[in-house]
Amino acid sequence: MRVQLGRSFGWLWSAYAVSTYGTWMAFGAFPLIAVRVLHSPAFAVSLLDAAGLAVAAVVAFLLGPWVEQRAKRPVMIAMDLVRFAAMASVPIAYVLGLLSYGQLLVVSVVSGTAGIAFAAASGAYLKYLVRSDHLLVANGRFEGTSWVATAAGPPLGGALIALLGPVVTVMADAFSYLLSALGVLRIRGGDVAAPRGRATGLRGAGLLGGWRFILRDRVLRCLFLNSILVSGLIMATVPLLSVLLLGQYHFPTWQYGLAFGIPALGGFVGARFSARLVTRYGRHRVMIVSGWLRSLFPLGLAFVRPGVWGLLTVITVEGLLITCMGVFNPVYATQRLQRTPADHTAQILSTWSAISKLLQAALMVIWGVLATLTSPLAAITLSGVLLLATPLLLPGRIHVSVPEPAAPAEDVPAA
């Protein structure tokens, strides 16, 4: 039987969906603008991603206590409007002939920072909005939406870029954030914010509060170390796989698109079945099995070769990997939310995301150096070997302390 999560959750889900589709439709637009419009060198294009990711993570880490103290819906709306203004500035500057590489870098940092803050606020609000025993279903719907957007967004964005150019695609992404803000605005009911007296603003204790709580909780600590290492090692190979497939093996761009578009549908399937698998086999078993499989399949990329068989290898390996991620991620996200106190949720989520993105940026640089010294395939293989050890960090036994079910926002007096 389908679980009904309420109208307020529907608006939150819709806001997430429209902004996620907008983001994936504009995927790759900034590098294209940097290369074709601004004629930037390869290093500058790489710096656009890495520097934006790293600086945004640091700034978002500093914003964690600020987000925690405030009602979450206004924060989400504000972050969407910030992202809208930042992204809309690119086509405006282009039309006026004022677009520069420095502006792209600033927009990358601002939009990345606002994205982390939005995710922290929305995670805290989801914990308030949805009953604890329905969080797995809610996270599964978010996860499924993410993977469908990953599969459909880049091809749609590619067609839009081909027809109208990358600057117009960036404008479409900007309007997706405006629609997301309108969706959040439609949510009715109460809100949640940590008491001002419990936080310390931008003092050291406030900044480290989320980090200390993660380290004190054994299960959160294990999930944190596992998640940041897995995501870091996987993301470190993404640009190298592009170099391998497009540069060395000379795959046509349409085959390259298929290699990443088709497997993303496996994430949707995994997310759809995640809650059913937990009901049948238990949360711990599903997390451990999918966690191990998620770390096993990337090693298959070591066997990628030119030609059709190489394409089929990438699609198969990525499909199996992403399907396991689709099963694992909702269970892991639910476990994280259920073990986090309501008055620390936004701070913990912002700390978690910031450190994860910093590690991703660092590993991208390190793996780029490794690929230069050896080869892209050798660096990809090393990542696959290291991933085999990451499931050892998963908690051996999960003790879930389920808080009292939260009343739906419709039933809570407005704050």
C-alpha cells in the first residue's frame, strides 16, 4: 500500500524535483561557456569545478550554526532566491558583454554554498515534517527523483544547448530555483528552529558542534567515514573516465551520454525497492549487502576497453553500482536523520556535506596527478581497489532510537 506523506511533503518533494531537473539540464554548461565563450584553458576549466566545490564547502560549514537557529522554510526560500540571482547573472552579463571567468567562479561558489545550506535546512525540515517510520519512504522518493533527473536531465540539457546555447540553459536552471522557492512557499503549517541560546553563532564551539556530535555517535561516525570515502573515491574517477572514454578510446559523444544516462535508471529502480527490501530483510542486512556491492562493482571499470564491448562494460558496471546506491542511500539517509537530534540536524548535515565536498575536491586533484604519472585507467583501477575496503567502516550493528512521530505540518500551528 502506498504511504501517504501529506500535501506539505508533496510541495517539498516538488520543489526538490524541479530544482534537481534544472541542475542536471544545465550540467556541463559552465565548462562549455568557459571554453567556447571565454576561451579558457583546460586548467581554468578544471579550477572552475574544484575551487567552486572547495570554497562553497568551507563557507557552508561556517553557515551551519546560522541555519540551525532559524526557521527552515525561510532559509530554503532564501537559498533558492540566492541561487536564482547568481545563475541569472550569467546570461544577463553575457547579453551586456560583461561576462568573465571570474564571474563564473563566483557564481559557482555562491550557488554551491546556497545548495549545501538548502540541503541542510530541507533535511532538518523533512525530519520535522515526516513521521520517523515514514522517513525511509520519503528518502526513497527523493532518491528516485534524483536518479531520474540524472538520467533525463543531461540529454535534455544537451539538446537545449545544441538548439539555443549554454547561456540559455543556465537561465533555465535559474528559473528552476525560482519555481523551487515558490513550491516551498506553498507549504503550510509549522516550522522548526533550534533555540538561540543553544547555539553559539560563529564561535568555535558552534562551528564544531556538528563535527563533535558525529564523532561521539558510533553509528554516525561509521556512516560518515564510509559515505565520504565512497563518494570521494567515486567522484575522483569521473573526470578520468571522461578522459579515458572521450580522449583515449574516442567514444562518440552520444555513446558517452548513453554510458551515464542508462545506468542512472538503475538508481530509480533501487530507490523504488529500497523500502520493500527493508521490510522483508531488515534495515541492517539491506544496508550491509548493498554497501558491500556498491563498493565491489567499480573495480569492473578496470576492464573497460575501446569499442562496443567497452561501452557495454561501462553501462553494466555503472548500472549495477547505481542500482546498489539507489537501495543504500535512502536507508543510510534515514538512519542518519533518526540518530540526529532535531536541534542539531541542520548543523550536522551541513558539516557532513561540507567535509564530503572538500574530500571530493582533494581526491580529484590527487587522482588527476596519479593519472598524469601513470594513466587514467590505472588511477581508476586504484580507486576500485581502495573502495573494496570501505564497507569495513559500516556499523556492525545498528541500534535505532526512533523519536516520537512528528505531527504533519498541516496539524501544527503556524510559527
